Amino acid sequence: MRYSSVYLLCVPALVLVGLLLAAPLYSTVAQTFGGEVALFGRYGAFFENAFNRDVFFRTLKIALITTVIAAALGYPTAYFISQAGPKWRSLLILCAVLPLLTSSVVRSFSWIVILGRKGSVNTLLMKLHVIDAPLRLLFNEISVVIGLTYLFLPLMILSLVGVMENIEDDLMDAATSLGAPRIKAFFAVIVPLSLPGLVVGAVLVFTGSLTSFTTPQLLGGDGSTVLSTLIFRQAMVLFDWDGAATIATMMVVLTLSVITAINMAARRLNPAA
């Protein structure tokens, strides 16, 4: 009887999830199969368009590149933070979290100032006589990747720190005392034990990069359209709500597929996990 009462406490939360998440998601997916078109006709029509295919694969490429870069930058940073003393660890975590307290719009505009033709990067390169004319660093895929990496890198760092700080230092000491070089001990001990944090961070960065709207819109421009900005164009400019629902459904399926692939890769790398 006591356990059934505990389960009843979950009912309000389940009702809210059903009303606010499941029902809208079902309505969006169902809309893509409505009307007089064939069962998967809207999806087929989407991929028949060369522009749509380019947008789809560009979005996937940008999200994957951003995730890899965030992992490469976040891993050593998180390990350094986890090895710091309690006082310094709190300060370093605060520094990592600080960018999250600023609006994504403000952070994207800051990169416009930095990467613009008269921005900090071009000004420095010209003063050092590395270039003769300003480089085009804005409104392309590179600027979008830079903005998204800066946007979601704190999530990767926090996910890894939460796991790494719970790994006992004795494990590394034991590996090195048995003759393993420290670098080899790191990959044999720390990396497998920190895989759960890496998986969580990768999922957060990938899903955030895949669905981000503000940063690709401000830093990518019309030449680097992604699925999120394409949805806005379909719904708010062309008023094609069925087309927007089709893109949204594909983004959900793509996100779930990549999350599943990341989890499978993590299990293959660490079968004991």
C-alpha cells in the first residue's frame, strides 16, 4: 500500500508531461501524415529538394563538429578543474558557468564584434602583417561552429567535472605504481570511468547545437541556413506549417538516433558501464 501511494505522487508530473510534451509532439508528428499526400510524401518531397538536403546535412555536420570540438576542449579543462583543490575548484567551476548567465543573443553579438571585418581578430592579424585585407570570418559555417562551441562548452565541462571529481586519486596512483606511464594510466583509468560524463555532455552539446536558432541566425546568415532557421522560414515567412512540422519531426528523429549511437559507442568502448 505504501509503494502504491508513492507511485500516485508521480501522477501530477506524468499528466503535465503528457499535456505539455507528449500531446504537442504527437500533434506535430501527426500533422506530417495528414492531408491527401502519401504516407511519407512530405518527407520524400523534402529530400527531393537539393537545397533542403544541403540544409539537413549542414545541420548534422555543424552539430557533430561542435560536439567533437567541445569534447576536445572540455576534457582537459574538466580534468584540470577536478584535480584542483576545493577552493580553486569552486572558483574554476564558477568561471566555467559564468557564460551561461549571459543571454545567447548577447554572446552571439559579441562574436560578431570579434569576427567582423573590423573586429578584434582581423585587426590583430593586420597589425601583425599576417594579412593584407580583412578575412571573411562571419556568416559562414566556421563562425556558427565557433559560436555554438562557446555557447555549449560549459555544459560539456560541467558534465565531465561532475564525474571526474568522484574518481578516486588512488586509482591513478595504483596504475602508476604498477609501472604504467601516467599518460597510459590516464587513458586506462580516467577515460573509461569518465565516459558517462562524456556521453551526457555530448548529448547536451549535440542536441543544443542541432536545435539552436539564435546563434546560426546571427552568425550564419542566409548562406549557412540550418534546420532551425529553415523551420522559422517555413512557418513564419511561407506559412507552410506542414513543412515546418515535417522538419521538426525529422529533427526529433535525428536527435534520438544520434543519442542512441553515442550510447552504443560508449558501451562498446566500456562494456562494463
